[in-house]
Amino acid sequence: MIQFTNVFKSYENGTDALRGISFGVEEGEFVFLVGPSGSGKSTIMKLITGEIRPSQGAVMVNNFDIGKIKHRHLPKLRRTLGTIFQDFRLIDKKTVYDNIALAARVIGKSNKEISRQVPEKLALVGLSGYEHMYPGELSGGEQQRVSIARALVNNPKIIIADEPTGNIDPVRSLEIMTLLEQINQEGTTVLVVTHEKSLVDRMRKRVVAIDDGIIIRDSIGEYMPPEPDPEPEPAVETPLPRSDELPAVTGQEPAADIPSEPETTDDPIEDALNSDEPIRPIEPNIDAVKEFVQAMLDSMLTDTADISTLAGTADQSGVVFPPVEETAPESLAAAEPAEITDPPRDYDAEPRERTDSEVPAESIEPGTNAEIAAEAPTRDLDSALKPEDTEPTAKEDIDDGQIGE
Ligand code: ADP
């Protein structure tokens, strides 16, 4: 599905972002791409989406050769990918329904198909009934779910997620990761860039770690596996003394160590522990046990019985009942969970009118709804999705990067 073979990427300013990277992602895999800031993760993601091209080496994504793909075939490549971003990239002035529908409309799906697909994907991400809401009315976790539904609407082969939990609290982050895992289990390949060590450790997936433009680890399990134990120090052999170093034999053997009598104390248990005698279990005093049980039964059968009278008494084996805590009724009341009341949501209401404000230019990214919505009326999709640093050349018009679908 994704294959990087000895890939180098140098930017125009001379920065070597990738310095000979090789790795592959097979169909159905769930892979974390981790590494410190500036290590080259975004460069890898941009290569996968065709925003940039490798300086050397080969990048194959769903049978498209990113080094050779024609500019006009980029939308075809991107239709095989569902992209999720840290900042969700939803259009604020559009409803949840329209945000998702737009991604399906640009690839020519019919309104009938869209009206079937959108609720289906919303149900998958646990947001059934949110169609008429606006992104601003949702929590961060909910907005990310909408963006996952949008990424899924065209049934991509691969979901690529760039720090998908970066703007979400830890509990919702785990929910998002679990949702991605569920999507993966249903057959979609998932590649997630993240810094979230605790989440990565918890998920137990394949982790590809990159640092300074090279892959430093590719293993299953933890973000940073524990270092292997250092080699044990070799045992230093003590040489046997030579015969002339042995003490002279005088005929008189040194006195053998005679074990002295253990000192006794006033405490018989201490003495038993100090002695060499094996410790035998103490025979239970059956009569005392019976008496104790009877006393308990008696106290339970009387009106005035109170279990707290047993507090502080010891049973035959020495176990002392802990004192029974008296709990004031008020503190019990205080411990009652507060009733949680969600503000009522009117999902059937008509969408509210929004001012037709412009989408901020900085939020417009290639391949997202914002970019499509902002640009589609004025230019065609191909130019809307044109790679950042690659001008179409005569060579591109000859080469066709697509090897076949
Ligand atoms: P990460 O996503 O791991 O933070 P990046 O792939 O964004 O890393 O960056 C890798 C290196 O490439 C960094 O040194 C960064 O400064 C540099 N870099 C990224 N994008 C560009 C660019 N468009 N022009 C020049 N240098 C860049």
C-alpha cells in the first residue's frame, strides 16, 4: 500500500529532511509514526499525499509512484486516502452533514448516495443525530469524530492521521485512538503520526520511530521500548591458592564451629523464630472457636447487638477486626453522584443561519473541505490540489506515475 525505498528529501533551502528512508505499510496494518519535532514525520506524510516529491528514491502509494505522478492524477491518488488533521479542518459555517457531504460531492457522488453515506459514517463514529449541528457547537473530540466521518465517506484504502489527538483531552484521545483501531479492524489501513507516548504504549501496535531524517526503530509495542539489560559483568575467577600458600598442617585441627545455644527472650514467638526448630502450625483451640462463633451469633440475634462491639477484638488466628467507621448520614448524601444534565439538543431543528464570513486563509489546506470550498468555484480540482513545491513540467506530461489501480 505504502512503500518508501531509500527516500531522500531535501528542501530548497538545503535542509535534508529525509536521509535514506525505507519502510512499507501493508494492507490492513495499523502503524504509528513517532519521532521528535523536526525529525521528518510531516515530510513523510506530505510525500504520501503527493504534496511534495522525493529528491531521491521511490515512494509508492496505492500503486501511484509519487516521484512520477502527473499533476492531474493527484486527485485520483487522494481519493484512495482519508486524511485527519490535528486541527480537524472543518468548515465552521457548514453543518456537520454538509462538511461530510462536501467531500463526497467533489468526487461526484449523487445526493441520494450522499444522504445514505453521511448518516452511516456518523453512526460509525458515534455521532448519529448530529447532522444539523455546527462544528463550533461540538467538543474537540466530537469535531475530530466528524473529521473521521469525513475521511471515511469515500471509503478510502488508507487513513492517514497527523497528530489526531493533539487538541483533545486524554480521555477523548483514547476514544479517538480506539475508534481508529475499530476502523482498522474493519479493513482500512491506518497510519498515525503522534507524540502521545502513553497512547502508543497502550495500543500495542507497530511503531516506526524516526529521528533526524532516518528510521531508528521499527518494532511492535511501545513508543520507546526499554533498553535491553546491559551484558552481565563476567564473573571474576578467584584463583585457587597454590599449595605453598596453604597454611602449614600442624596435626592439630582447628576447632570446628560449634553452634551455640540460641539466646532466648521473654517472647515465645520471637524465640520460635530464632530457634532452628521447624515451625509447626498452631493447633486450633476448637472450644475457643465455638465460643467465639456463639458469641457472635448471640450478639447478632439481640436487638441491641451492634457489630461495632466486635471492633478491636481478635479472632483465634490473631486477626483484629478493624474499628467500624461511623458514617454520618450527611456525608453519605454528599457522596451521592451529582445528576448530570446535558443541555437539550434539538436535532430536528432547521439549521441556524450563519453569517457568510470568509474561511480564514491560513486554515485552507490542500485536499480539505476548506480548500475545496474556497477554491472549487474559481478553479478546477486539479489545480486546487496542485503539489506545493512541484510545478507541472513537460516531463510530467509525458510520465504517468500511476502504475495501475
Ligand atoms: P516533523 O513533522 O517531524 O516535525 P518535518 O518533516 O516538518 O518534521 O521537518 C523535517 C525538517 O525539514 C525540519 O528540519 C524542518 O525544519 C524542515 N522542513 C520542513 N518543511 C520544510 C520546508 N517547506 N522548507 C524547508 N525546510 C523544511
